[in-house]
Amino acid sequence: MSPTIAAIKAMGGSGTVQEINAWIIQEENISEQELAEKLKSGASKILNLFAWARVYLGKFLIVSTDGKGIWSLTENGINEVYSRPDFLEMFKAVQLKMREDRKIKEIGPIIEPSEDVLMTLADEILGEIKKLPPSGFENLCQRILRDCGFTEVHVTGKSGDRGIDGIGILKLNSLIGTKVIFQCKRYTDGNTVGPSEIRDFRGTMAGRTDKGLFITTSRFTLEAQREAIRDGVPTIELIDGERLSQLMIDQKIGVTEKTVLEMDKSFFRLFQSSQGSNLSTTKQVSIKPHKKVVRKKKK
């Protein structure tokens, strides 16, 4: 939790999940071996810890999110100084509250899922994506790009097309669009995208366009992230597995919102009293139509 606060402060008080994670990884010297560790669900263990840190801090109003992946410090996060014992107490309090909540079934529509619910959903989505065949993953990326504002999105899928999996037009406004080349890599757990793959992809863009999009179910190494934004060459936008699953949630692709109806037993307990005095009392109501006073008689 402490590095999360430090990361957001270092970025001027706000930052995306990707920016916050990258800052912590660099400043805390987290190794590639640690980044490669996975949970049973297949999600990154360290990125899961980062996400839970944001949950705990959010519960205590130290950070907040706009729901679009941007996290900011609140006044508490800016003005207060927290120690390790403080964070430990926060952790215990949130864990206790979560245990209590598990005993209570959710009633009514889920309008704004909590961060921990979204984390679980994102892990499930990523797990399903990894089960897709290569062609299925390419077609899924095509669908996501369309939902994100791309037009004329075509999956090439041609062997020997120098690593290009598809081409689309990103509409900048009603008059102007720019061609974007994208590459899709459905990697198994433990495999990462390194800088050499970014350079190779940039080479395939030469003479076609200066806009590239690299999509993977895995993650990009720090060297790959630096290579993607290196000065003097076209920048390549990177979408890793975490960001990909979040895009699907944001665009409501492969997810549905459900309203759950359940009987409210507490409602019927109101009528279990034999006397029922509080329920049978009728108050006298005064209404003044046309300056005349009409009083409702007691039943």
C-alpha cells in the first residue's frame, strides 16, 4: 500500500493502473522472476497484490478511482502520513468486513461492482481468452477494436505477412482516420513479450504506417515497454492481458449485467408482531383544496 501511494504522488496525484504498476516495479526492483509468478487462476501474483493494495486504500478513502482505470489520491492520501501498523490495521479491517459480507447475499441490481469483484471477473475473462485458438484470439481482438472505435478492421492471418495479424482504421473524428497495424500474441503462462519482438513488429510497419498496436494475453517486460516508446522511432501501443480483459469489461464484451431478485425475509418480520401497533396507526392528514379544510377520518 505504501508504494502505491508513493507511485501516485510521484505522478502528480493521479495515474493509470499501468503507470502505477510500472512505477512500483521499477522503484521496488521487482525481478522478472517475481513478475512471472502466477496464481492458480493464471493471473500475475504480483499484479494481483498491487490491485488488492488499491482495494484496501480505496476502502479507507486514501485513493479513489473514476471507474475508467485512473486512480487519484484523496485529501487523506495527500495530507496524512501512514505507517506500517496503520496499513496492517486497514488490512485486518477490510478482511473482517469481507468475511461478514460473504454471509449476506447481494439483493438487487449490481450497478457499480467493487474493485475486488472486477479483479475476479478480469481473471476469469483472461482465463477464457487463453483457451482460444490463435485464429479465435485474432477475431476477438478484431471485435474489441471495433467496439473501441476502429473501422474497416481486417484480420490478415496470412503466414509470411511479416508478423502482421490485422489492419484497421482508427477514426480520429468525422473526417480523419489513421491506419493502424496490429499484432496478436496468445502466449502461455510464463512467456513474456520482450524488446526484440517490439523491434521486429516495428520493422513490419515500415512503409505501411507509423501506428502500431501490440496485443498479448501475457505481459510486456520493462525492456519491451521502454522499446515501445523509444525516442526517434514510431511509438507502439501495448495492450497486455490485464488491460485486454479490462477493455472487455469496459466495453461490455463477453460480460452481462444481471439483476437478482430475492425474497426479503426482514420485510415479513415486520408483520410477525401480534400487536402490530406500529403498523396499524394511521396519522391524521390535512389537505387544503380551494381553501377548504378536509380531514381524513380514522379508519
